[in-house]
Amino acid sequence: MARKMSAKRYYQSLYRYDEDAKTYIIEVSLDDYDEVYDDWDPSPFKKRDIEQEFNDFIVDSSDDIPLSSGVSIVLHLPVQKRSEEKEAMLLSAYRHFYGYIVQRIRKELDSQRMKAMSYLVLSLIFMSIGYFFTVEGQSMVLSVLHEGILIGGWVFLWEFITTLFISGRDKVRDYRLYKRLQNAEVRFEYHERTR
């Protein structure tokens, strides 16, 4: 319990903590709404890509915060730039961008799981052949083939384990990180700025 409290205080020193929402707040200061969008993307505002620099900042900040905690994004803008229409478009673009990444990672995870299952099936087939179809006094060629089939079974079993439990762990973490960003509350706060 003491360790959990000290970790919480550490993250609270880096990021504001909203006691009511129980989320850490990632704050971004902008001069205009357009700073969030990728300049090279010709798509309509609702489907435009998010600027890589903005994305890197949000992802890196979110990565600092434990996945077990929620996050909120607060965008600070000059009060003169306030526009409800642009807020709605930015929110739509934000959800679309992170939703697409979540969908892509989900497909990669599904593909990885299918590959892992095929490795498991091949492993079981090879090991079954190797263990159940042995002939006493078989020739050297058949003995080598038999050993090769057993080794192949173990290799496919190892591939199953690494694909599902080692390589897949990073993908699952990325999925949770981006899913949290997709679902994060995004708020706009406006301030008077003097030049």
C-alpha cells in the first residue's frame, strides 16, 4: 500500500491529478487548433491525421503514467481562438486517429494469435508423428527423419510460446495504451495570452 501511494505521489508530481475523475492530466499548450493536425494531410478536418509531434508528446506522456490509471487530455488555447465548431472537428479527428491505430493493432494481435495457433497445431502434429510412429530397427535415414520431425515439433512449440507470450506482450501493451488515449476525456481550456 505504501509503495502504491509513493508511486501515485511521483506521477502527481509530473502530471496534475484530477481527484474527481481519478485521472492524470496531460496538458498541451496550443496557439491554434490547426497545430494538432498534420499539415501534409489533405483530408477533411474530421478525418485528418494528427501531427506526429503532437502524437509523440501525447503517447510519451501517457507512457509515463501506469496503464492502470486513466488519463485526460487538456488543450490550452488562447480565448480569442475559441470555436465550438473547431473543437468538435478536433475531437472527431482525435477519436478517428486513435481509433484507427487501435483497430490496426487489434488486427495485428489477431494475426499474431492465428500464427501462434498454427505453430501450436504444427507442433502437435510433428510431435505426434515423432512419438507415435517409431519403428524398431529402422534405417539410419528413417532415424534421422524421425529425429528431425521431433526437433521440428519442439521448434514450432517454441515459436508458439515466443509469438504468443513474448512478442505479443508488447503489442498488448501498445493496444492498452492507445485504447486509453482513444477513450480519454479531451477538454479545452482557454486563457488570455499577451504577445
